[in-house]
Amino acid sequence: MIDSLTVWQALIVAYLCATVLSALVWGVQPYLRSRRLQALKTRERVRFSSDVHTAPAGIEHRPNRAGYWLGALLWALLVALFGHSPLLIGAATALFATLFWRKLFVESEFHTVQRYAFTDRGIWIFPARHGLPVWKKPHEVFVSWRDVDAYKIEGVDLLLHRDEQFVVRLSFKPTDYERLLGLLADRELARMEVSDRIWVAQFDEHAFYEWEEEISRMGWNLLDLYADEFEELHLVPEFGVMRNMPGNRLLDEYARSWLQLNVLDIDTHEKRLTSTFALWHSNGALGQFTGLRGQELVDALQEWFRRVLQESAALGQPDEEVVS
Amino acid sequence: MNDIAFWIGMGAALLLWYLFYGANALVRSWLLRKQRREQEVLAEFEIDQGRLPLQRRWTGLPLGLGLLLFVILYVTDPPGAFGYQKLRFVNGYVFANLVLTLPLFLLLVRTRTFRTERVVFDRAGVSFYLRRSGWVGGGTFVQRLSWANCFGYSVGKGQILFALQPQGHLEQQHGGHRRAFEAVLAQVGLQKLISYDVVYERELAENELTELEARVLRMAEDVIQGYASECAALGIRIQAERMDATELGEASEPFAFLRLGLWVDNEREHQIDWLLWADYGGEIEQLGLADDRLYEALDDRVHTLIERRVQQLGQPQRRARLQ
């Protein structure tokens, strides 16, 4: 009687111990992360904080439950064999309960989510834990702004470099793309490439149409600054956004969108020079999307206009046209 | 034969071994049957991924459990408390593990569950039944991609690349079933994102490139026929020819292209070249458009040629008006 009672007690105690243990090893990690984030917010000025799923979007994994059934069966077998020994029953229960809880925690959403925060001092990355116990691998990685000087974007990865040496990779949500570009432009980090290589499905067409209009309006405003110089050269600019596909096919293969600056003769309106500035180019699966925003974009456009002016000045006057 | 506990121990070992490893086939076929019952299956493919070297960690689990039992019994258990029958049971268990497990693993690595991946297309998506090489509770049995999350696909070196919504792609071996895969994908209305396929030479069916050339030429003739009245009105002739590297007289990798030429009075005024295939040393890039998109693309090109002629005719007229 006492024996069977002790077995039951051992069973319950082992189960409770396993639960507490796995909660400490895997379960408290979300709490720790939010504590760290709170501490970070009181310590530094956080500009932007977001999270991202590290598991590939769109692919569903059916959770594998076979292990649970097999575990339960093994446990029953061990109970049948060692039912007389509270110690062994307790050990088996603790083992299987820990494995069970571990599987549940590891499959939880938290363990696939990476968090990051941009502060005035640098970037704090809280990597996805992928079921690691609490003592393994650092919970946060800090990259100071002093450690990086350039960046490029590939797909949904931000690659930060220093002296052309790769420093750190940070994944982000596709919806945070514009926000990140703005932040990086504010930090005055250099772009390694003018265009970002992004997935075509990530490209927001409708936002792009609005942006095209905005950029063309801004281009005209900037061109007004050069109006006198154009007039001196007896030229008139013609500027706009061009596409080689209708709007609803901008994601298709070979689709491109670019800014075009034509320089026309003021009298005859004959085209003297044409120059382009690429905005978007799709190869069907991947696209090159210019990542210039804000002041960077203004600077790039101004430099382009200046270059076109120089070139058209170098062209000089055309030969007199002979009209019979 | 009166030592029944020993035999039960051996049976338990075999049963456990089966539950740990052999049941992969059972669970996989159960999931497969479930999908077949719930969805309208369009096509199934089996892709042999070949042998995996046998890894020690796969064999370790039942044997380790047996040894653990053995140690517990003979080292920690007070003599007599356990009982003769149970002792014989554990002896049988450990004996079966030592003697039978390795041959069973040698059988296991030859099974289809171990070697092949199964791809099942249905109306709502595609399921990949991954090959099962570990114990039954580890890893995942089936990955699923629903068409709602799929943006399109392209074909590259032995693989179908499913583009995901909104980012990333899934690389899936087609195991030589490239054309069948593409037929199913066309059936569910998934668009091809990149018009050129990259395929290994060994994947190509016999005469596939010649058939491609013939198909494009035939369709080009059809398209040109459709513009017969325009051509007659403009006094031009459009001709489609198949050209290849040797005809260009340059030393290069073999390739072939379609030349659409616009002829006026036996003189070629304009031409549009369109690459059909190119061989980059065993890797062949070939035009992989389905009939509808091929027609559209050819129509675009012929139309462009005619437009050019119209523009060319238009220009002197305007100049004449200036005079």
C-alpha cells in the first residue's frame, strides 16, 4: 500500500519537476526577451523595433505527433516493467515529460521569431532561439553604428558591412522595407549598390505608382533650379517616368520603369540627348529596385541632371539643318 | 520453448524497433491517404533521392534503451526483487537488439520511404512527403505549399523553384519529371516567371530541342499568316527562319535562334532575333514558354516589325509636308 502510494507520489513529483524544469529552460525565454527590451528602452533611445519570422513564409509544416504516442507507449512499457520501483518510474516520467514539454516549447511561435531594435547607439538583435535552452548562445547581439559603414539589401536581408567586410545579416519583414530604408538613410550609412535586389512578390506595385508620381513631381521641381542653365544652352528639358510595360504588368519578366530626361532644342524641339535613371527592373523572380530615398534621392537626381547638362553643353550646337 | 519471456522480450524489441523506424512508412501512407481522401489529387510523383549513408545516431536509440535496461537490471536492481520472468524478458530484448537491429537497418535503407520523396499535387496546393531517414518522432513528414502562398515558378538545373508570397523560394527536385510537373502547374494556373529554363543536358528528352525549334517556327508561321493583309497593304514580307551559331560564322557555344526578318523588295530592312536555346557546356538554356505565351510573344515581335515599317513609311511623308 505504502509502496504504490510512493510510486504515485514519485510520478506526480517527477511530472511537476519536469514541468518546472522545462518551463525554466525553454518557457521563460519570451519573458526574458521582453525584460531585456524594456531595459533597453529605458537605457537607450529606440528608433524602431520590429520582429520577423525566420521560418520561410508560406510553407506549412505539419507538426509531427508520432513522437508523443511513441513516448507514451515507452513510458507505459517502463511502468509495466519497473512498476515496483518509485525511483525508476519517477526518472522515466521526468524524462518523458521533459521531452514532451520541450517539443511543445520548441514548436511555439516565439522560438522562430527574431526581434531587433534600432537605437541611437546601434542595432540590437535578439536572434530566434530555435528551441535552444536558456544558457546556450547569446540572447542579444549588439552591433554599434561605429562598426558598420555600408549596407546592401538582398531580398529580406539587410547586410551590414565595414570596410567592404561583411559584419552582420539582419532579416526583416517585407512590410518594414521602406521604414528601414528611411532609418538607414538617416544614419548616413553608404549604400553599396544603388539598387536593392528584392523578391518580385515583395514589390508593392500600388505604392510604387504613387512613388513614381511623387518622384516625377520632385524631378520637375529640381529641374526648375537648372532652368536658366538650360536656357543659356538653348535647350529645354523633357522629363518623366517611363515604363516598357503597362502598369498592371510591372512584375512581369523584363518589365522596367525608369526616369527619362530628354534634352530638346528650344526652337525646333528636336531631341538632342536622352538619359535614363533606372527605378525598377524585374527578371520575373527577382527585381532591382532603386533603394534611394529622401535626401539621397535628391542628391542622386541633382547629380544626374548636372551630368546631363555637362554632356549637352559638350555636344554644342548642331549643324545647320538644310531644308530644301 | 518454455522460455516464453525471452521470446516476448525479443518480440518487444522488434516491435519497438518497428515503432521507432519502420512506422515511418505507416505514418507517411496514412497522411497520404488522408490527403487523397480530403483533396482532389491531380498528380503524384515519386522522386528517388538515392542512398544515404547509415548514421550511427539512427541505430542508437533502441539499442541504447536496451543497454540502459540491462545496466539497470544487473547493476542497480537488488537480486530477486525483479523476478526471473522479467529478467528473461530483458535478456531477450537486449539480445534481439544486438543481433537483429543491424540487418533490419540494412533493410530499412532500401525502402522507398527512406529513399524517395513523394510530391502530391492537388487543387489547393502541393504536399511534399519528405524522405524519412530518422526515427518516427523527429523531423517532419510533410511540407505543404498552398497555391495561395505561391507566386509562380521557374525551372532551374534539375529543380522547380516555387516563388513564395511574399518572399523567398522553395527549391524542389523534379527528378526527371520536369515536363509532367510543368503540365500540372499549368493545369492549376500557376504562372511561369522566367521564360528560359535552365536544364542539364541529361535531362533533355531526345529531339526536345528540335521539337522546340519546329514548334516555334510553326507558330511563327501562324502568327505571320494572321498579319497577311497588313503585310500585303504595306508591300512587305515577313519571314521566320531558324538560325544557329554555325550560320553566324563565329566560334562560340552552340545556340539557335529565331530570326524574324522584314523583307521589302528582296531586301531585308529589319530583323528581330530571339534566342531559342543555348548550350553552356552541359547546361542548356531553352525557351520554356507554353503555347499561349509563346503565341503572345511572337505576336508582339511581328507586330513590332510592322510598326517599325509603318513608322519608317510615316517619316518621309511628314518631311514632305514640311517642304
